[in-house]
Amino acid sequence: MDEGIHATASSAPGTHVDRDIQNIQEALQAAQAYLDDAGRRPLSAEEAFDIQRTRGLVAAALKALPHVEAEILRRERARRIKAG
């Protein structure tokens, strides 16, 4: 999944979008690692459910990130064309 994000990010080098997407990706990956570690400890059923649900949300966010970036870049290009 990382490859797709970096490949898309590299399409607009030097933009703030690159940095923002990279920061979001790193934060989501850190959250994913934390949840993986937390899931290895003894947990109540409720805690295990919450961790599993949150893992799913983080995974979905990571999967959606390249699409979000592409939409942002598309809108920026359209704005520049309209302004130019």
C-alpha cells in the first residue's frame, strides 16, 4: 500500500500535499502499530472488539489515502487552470 501512496505523491513534487499525505500516512501507520501491540496483550472482550474495530478504521483510512490525495491534486490543478 505504501508504494501507491508514494507513487501518487511523487506526481506533484514540492507541494504541500506531499508533506501532508506523508504525515497522515505516518500517523496512521503508527496508530496501526500501536493497535497491533495492544492486541497482543490480554484484553477484555470489549477492549478486543474496540481494538479490532479501530484497526479496521485505520486500515480503511490507509487504503483511501491515495484516492484522497488524487482528488486534492485534481482540484488544485482545476483551480490553477481556472485562475490562469
